[in-house]
Amino acid sequence: MVRYTKKAQETRLGRTQYFNSLVIGDSTLKRHFLLCATALARARYLDRPAKYGVRRVRSWIEFFRVDRTQFLYLVDLIKGDPVFVSNGPRAQAPVEYQLAVALWRFGHSGTACGYRKIAINFGLSEGSVQRWTCRVILALLNHEADVVKWPDADRRALLETVFEEEYGIPGGCVGVVDGCFIPTARRPAREDFTKFYSHKGRYGFNVAFVCDTSKRIRFAQYGFPGASHDSQVYNHSELNRAPQQLFSPGQWVLADSTFSVGLNCVPLFPHARGEATLPGDKRKFNQACSPARVLIENTFDILKYRWGSLQALPSPLRNRSEEGIASCWIRACVVLHNLFVDSGDWFTHPEPDEIEKSLEQAEKKERQRAVRKLLIQEIAVMDEAPGGEELRERVMRQMQELERRRERE
């Protein structure tokens, strides 16, 4: 015979009486037991340490990749979208519930974001999980034009200054471009599945992104399978086809050595076949551009780490419709990235020593920025926009001039 403590017996008795009230249908009795249970739950944790409050915030971030304030901001942003208006006799679930399910799926990879796992965790049907996710994606994409947009002329001029002062790249750099491979969780179940197979040994999509100095994505070219080359994706974008609408004279984006040289694209110098090392000037140019090139890699890391579903898209690719859903999934994660990229380090909280170290680094960086500004002001800028090779050579000469002036200082 199992023996229970007095507290356990009282708990079992209270639970039995509550279920009896449900069966009887007595609302007064049910309300009485609910009030008692609520009062008991609150009384248990009156002296709980403050560290548990921090853990609850971290749990929000672990589950939904946003804190409570950011979650409520998203609710206010999308709750007025027509997709959340029911067309039938029954009302939809609250926007908060639908958004929570979608954020959970966006922020996790593998089985953690699958239909069945989510349905079990949230007590939903698999069909509801799919419908709620699609609604949130549509609502986020309605704000894509305002969140993921190419900078205007004033902003591009400011980016030129930032790249010059902080990264030592003179001559009109307004962004960094590179291709990002977004893998899928499984092989596409279609006849042309081979075009999704990348040189990295996985199936997925190849997307060309352009970021600025704040790791904000300013441009994205979607719709290309994983077998497409980074340069091929960029060449089909508006940045290459209609540069006069997006660039001012003399402006360009920095790329790695796999891209082709263009009027508005300055790639690093590639190694020739059989060439172990680059000549001195070219090697110095590549090394000087490396700190700025790291910006796009850091952007990819933040995007994929925070929205973990981009490490293995759960969406199947059996037809063109599901391929479109997968592309929209990526676009929605990019919108979320831009909305909260300014929030900084979203997962860890710096210690006081780290804050002091950051302040010292900021002061040192400010002094270096002032020196670079004085040097760059003394360099003449060409009036006409040169050709692709001429543009890269001009930028390299200006960087060499900066290096010589630093040595004389």
C-alpha cells in the first residue's frame, strides 16, 4: 500500500475536487478551486531569488529568439494584417499564439521545428502548426519592403565615410556582398534535385546578400538553387543589371575573389593557377580588405545562429509551390534579422570587466579613426567612374598611399 504525506494527500484531494467540479459543471465551485490554486502557486515563490527572473528572460530568448519586449513589438507590428482575419464562422487563435509557434520554428533546426514536435509541445494539430507558420510568414513579408531596403543616396554617402574611417577602404565602398548557402533538412523529392546540390555536399539554396557596417542586410537575391555560383547569383541581381538606379557615380560593393570585376563590384585578387602566393601589392590589398570582408561572414553567423532553421530548412521541396514557401521562409528570417540586429548581443550579458574593456577598445578605435580621416582627406578622388579593373587598381593605389603616409607618421 502506497503511503502519501499530508501535503500530497491534500494536493490529490484538491485535484480530485477540481475535476469533479468540471464534471458537475458548477462554475462557482470551479472558480473557487481556481482561485485557491492560483493563491497557492503565488505563495510558494514569494522568496524566490532574483536570478530566476533572469533565467525566465533567457528562456524566452532560447525558445523564441526574442525577449518579451521584442515579442510584444512583433505582435503590434503584424496583428493588423488581413491574414489574421477569419473568413469563416470561427475566430482564429490569438496572434500571440500563432507568432509564438512560428518563432519557435524559425529559431530551431532539425526535429525541434518539425510539425509533429511542435504539435506535441503546443498541444496543436499538425495542420494548425503549418497554417499558423504560413500566416506569420505572410504578415512579415508585408513589411519586407520597409525593413530590407537598399540605402538611399544620403545613407550611401554615410556608409562611404564609415568604410573609409573605420576600415580604411577609400573610394566609394557602400557594402559587402557574398553568397550564403541555406541547406535543407532533406533531399528535394523531385526530378531536378541535382540542381540543389551544392559543392559543400548538401542540398539547399544559394542567396546573395549585401550588408552594411552594422551587419544589416541591405539587399538579397533569392530564387537560386544550391548549385548556382555566387557570382552567377549576383550577376542576375538588380545591382549588376541596373546599377545606375542603385549606385551613385564611383560607388561599389566589396566582394571575395570568386566574383567578377565590374563597374560596381570590387572583388579581392584571386590566386592564379599554380600561384602559391600573390604579389606584394595584391596581397596587401587583400589583407587590408579582410576586416571589412569579415562583416558579411559575421552577418551570416548571426542570421543562422539566431534563426537556427536556416541551418536546415524543414520545408520539403517536392514542387515549385513548396520551393516558393521555402524561399519565403528565408525572407521572413531576414526580416526578423534586420528588425533586431541593432539589439546587439542577444544571448549573453557582458560582465563589468568586459564593459570596461569594450570602452577602452572604443577609445582606441576613435583615435585610429581620427588619424585615418586626416589621411583620407589628403587623397584626391577621381571625378569619373572608371572601369572594373581600373576601379580596383585605383582603390589599391589609394590604400597604398594611406599605408605610406602612416609609415611616415
